[in-house]
Amino acid sequence: MKIEVWSDFVCPFCYIGKRRLEMALEQFPHKNEVEVEYKSFELDPTAPKYTDQSIYEALAAKFQSSEAQVREMNKGLIQQAAEIGLTYNYDDMKPTNTFDAHRLAKFARTLGKEKELTENLLHAYFTVSKNVGDTETLADIAEATGLDRNKALEVLNDEAAFADEVRTEERTAQQIGVTGVPFFVVSNKYSISGAQPLETFKGALEKIWEEENPKPKFQDLSLDGGNGAVCTDDSCAAPFEETDK
């Protein structure tokens, strides 16, 4: 079973959805037969790498609301995150552009490190308030993930490196109708939209596994079409046998 996850590193529901999926997989009997791959999606491709705006100011401008409304809205997000062990530090969060972070993630994929880097990027943005659009910061995160810092810097300083891979995944998202993230595609056949509750992920995994791995139908090899001696709720009797008279 393969699960493809479209997400962005500055999407609060993406981190929550990612963790809930991981929690569901931990309870899934066939978790070792599930592959998870992360796909690129930018919530705001035009966002600057650096800004003097706070996250509250940036979100208020984006949603055309007041900072007070944004703060109130984020209380629910912070609570949801805390319930699954995540800490969201909105007061110091740094709005930024995530294109370079996505390029770095595609580089990490070639080394089998995309999953670890994705977790570290999300943690860096939401919990420790790092600017995940800054080149040196991204290199630090890459190094902490076990990637070669100099090679990571080479990728980050080359604007064309892994750009096609990111754009291809974003085009695929458009083609399959993804308008918001997180968005999960399972076995290229089923979809789950949003940071659904844990039970939804658990139920989906079980349902899809059963549909893709149906229990075998037995071929009856009994003599006489299965009319041998059996016990039922009503009786235990051997089949009638004719004898010579």
C-alpha cells in the first residue's frame, strides 16, 4: 500500500494530519507493508522569503480579518496540535516562502531522507520558529537530518536544482483536483482530504487493506460435493448410505 501526501511546510493542518496518520499506522497490523511519500504543494507561491510581518499580521492580511480574529482562530489549532504531542509557537513563527524547502526535500528523497527532513522542517517552523525559507537555516536542518551540508547548499544555491520535480508534483495536484492540504492519496485509488480524526485514518487503512487483500475463497475438495459427516446446531449425523439387501 502506498500513501502519497500533498502538504506544505507552513500548513498547520499538514503537521497535525501527518502525525495522526503516523499514529494510525503505528496501530495498523500491516504497517511494514505501507510506503509513505510526501508531495509538494505551496499554499502561497508568491510569499516572500523574508518579511517584517508577524504571523498574525500575515494571516490577517491573507484572510482579510483582524489580528484578534486570527489569534482566536489559532487557539483551536494550538489545542489540536497539543492533543497529539505537537507544540505550535505562533508568537515567534516566521512567515516565509517554501519553494526552496520543497526543492531540498526532493534532494533528500534521492538519499532516502525525505520523511525525516519533512518532520524536521515542520518542527523547525511550528515549534522552534525557524525561517524555513532561509538558505543557511535550511542547510542547518539538512545537516541535522544527516545530509551533507555542502551538497545541500549546492542544491539550495542552484535555483534550477529539483525545481522541475517540485513543479511536476504541484501540477499533478492540480490535475487530480487538490485545492487544499493535507491531501492523501492511497494506492492511486482512494483519497482522504484534510487532517481527519485518528479514527478516520485507522478505518481507512483497514478498509483499503481488506479491499486490496481479500480473503481467499476456498475450493471444496470434499467427496460427494461436501456431503460428508458433519455436526450442525441441530444434529450430528452421518450421511445416509445404501447397503446391499
